[in-house]
Amino acid sequence: MRFGIRTLDEADFRGKTVLCRVDINQPVDRQTGTLKSINRIAACVPTIRELSDKGAKVVLLAHQGSDIEYKNFYTTKPHAAVLERLLERQVQWIDDVCGPAAREKIKALKDGEILLLDNVRFVSEEQTLFEKKLRLTHEQQAKTLLVEKLAPLADLYVCDAFAAAHRDQPSLCGFEQVLPSYMGRLFEKEYCTVSQVMEAPERPCVFVLGGAKIADAFEMMNTVLERGVADRVLTGGLVANIFLASQGKPVGQGSLDFIARSNYSEYIEKAAALYARFGEKIQLPTDLAWVEEHRQEAALGELPGDITALDIGSATAESYAEVIRSAKTVFVNGPMGVFEKAETEKGTKTVWQALADTPGFTVLGGGDSITATEKYDLTEKMGYICTGGGALIRFLSGEELPVVKALRHGANIPESKVR
């Protein structure tokens, strides 16, 4: 047991029906019905393979698509084909979640067989609107349709979806109320890795925070600075522009207009308060880059008044790279600028190369951070890449993740449970 949660080492899975919640949500090409990426699917393969090898009847629950608008939902059928290829064994699939057809299919499984159910978000109680409006307790989630229909068919529940651990939905938090529960290998690895970063990082510990997800960055920054986790915070992207504006530094009228249009003006005041308390630990850019026919750079005091800053400048990038190369632990969330375009990728590319070169342990999280890592072909040179974005941010912001709480409850349910 780790952190009060059972691991896969603690159960005999042979002949047991195991409900396993995974996060294999991937970008979909709807024209061809194929997946644009398979990194999350590949990440959960070790857990699925282990359960199958140990003789479990494996029933996979997963979602696909944004959880706000129904039009973004998509079937999990293409995921089954990818899983089958990666596992090199048959993966059955059914276009049902918890109806009679799905239940009969589950009952017919033999030891070691794997069944992927269709998108759990086709069930209304799995949607975020349901989650946010009704705010069901975990005990109430155990009485929802999904849990009441599937739990009686199962012996055990395994959650391998750390990327969705910030969600409070029945497939993630309801089964642990009625079934002996475990975390899968991916969940165990990710949760233990980020716990180590928060509790006992090797120092100096540096956080690199950029991108445009301002609320997440500020929540995380407040926690890691307040708790003394971060020795240094390097800022880039919109995060840096807001901090510079809070200190009365020039960032260009275009940058200020963008902040106002995006309703981020309130964060200028928050940045000022954070900088007043922890300014010695927060490093801001000394130069910025913008595009006017081609990439241009200037120190802060020499910036034209009407520009929109789209990247940190070369001097800042080199300064950040030096800090990263001398760090023992580096956590990264968000690029240094608009790295998708050649004119404005230099800051991100320089910082990412330093992440690859540093002898320190690197942890990356968030979709844009992963995309940048893949773009520069540096995946194998990073210490750890977390599949979770929202869950990672919430954890590093000091919140108890709903799924962690549920799994701890499920660890106390005896394994002798009879259907």
C-alpha cells in the first residue's frame, strides 16, 4: 500500500472480474475515424497487460472527448484497435456502457480476456454538467446507474486514470465505495512522482511556468512558493507578461490589450501581490520577442510601445537555460511563447533543450508541454512526462484529488466482498 492506496501487488486477480478505469482520451480525426495520438493509450498498457496476464477478466471504462459539449464526444472503438495492436492480444469492444448488452458481454468474459466499453460520457451522470450542478457525494455516486449496473458484476476496481483524478464522477469515484479498490501502475507512478516533487524534491528545485492557462499557473505558483517547494520560478508566455505588467514593466500595448480581452486583468493585481512576497524567487524576462514581418527582439526598456510579446527573448532564454542546467529538480508546465510558429519558438526550444541536457530530474505536465517535447523530439530525454494536465495542476495547487480520496476509501473494503 502506498499513500493509503492499494497497489496491484496486493491482490490475486485470477478469475476475478476487474473494472479498470483508464484515461485514453486522445485527439480524433473525425474524417478518418482514427486517433491523432496514442500516448495516453500506450501509457496504460502495462496495467492492462498485467491484469490480463494475472488471469483477470478485464473490463475497461474510458471517456473520449471534451466533457462540456456533447458534440465533442466520440466512440472508443478506434481505441480498442490501438490497444489490441499494443497489447498484441485481442481486445473486445461493445457499443454499450452499462446496458443489457454490455452486462451480458461482461458475464461471458473468460480469464485473461479484455473488453473495452464505449464512451462512459454517453451516460449523462458522467458529464461535467452533471458533476458541477448536482455535486453528488461519493456515497451518492455509488447509487448512480453506472455503478449500480456494473459493480454487481465485478470483484475489484482498479483506477489507472491519474490524468482524470481531479474529476468527481461515478466511473472515477463511485465504484470505490462498494468494491475493493486499487491504483494501476500508471496511476501509482504518476502519483508517487508528483508527490515526491511536492514533499521532498532534490534542490535546487525550479518551476518553469508559462503558457496561457493563467488560473492554473497562479494556483500552482501560490502553493509551491507558500510551502517552500520551489526555490526558483521561471516565467514565460502570458504568465510572464502579466507579471511584467504588474511591476510596471513594458510589455507592449498589444500584450496589454490581449490580457484585457481575455479577462485576465485581475491577475495583474494577483501577480503584484505574489511578487511582493516572493519576488526574490520569481524570475521575469529581461527581453521579449515579437513579429513584424520577421522575429524581432529587444530588452524591456527598448520595446516599441505597440507590440504584442509572443516569446521570451534570447538573453532570457539563455539565462533560464543556465538555471535549469544547474537544478536538481525541474517541473515544467507551459511553453515560453507561441512555439507552434518558427518565428516565436526560440524561447521554448532553448528552454526545452536545457531540460533535455540537465542532469537534474525533470517532470513535465500539460498538453502544450508534451506537444513541445514531441515537436523537438526530446521525449526520451525527459525524466518524467505526466499524462495528466488538470489533475497535475490541482495536485500541485494543494488540493486533495477526488479520486485519491475515493481510492483510499476503497482500500478499506475487504477483498472478501461477495457479489
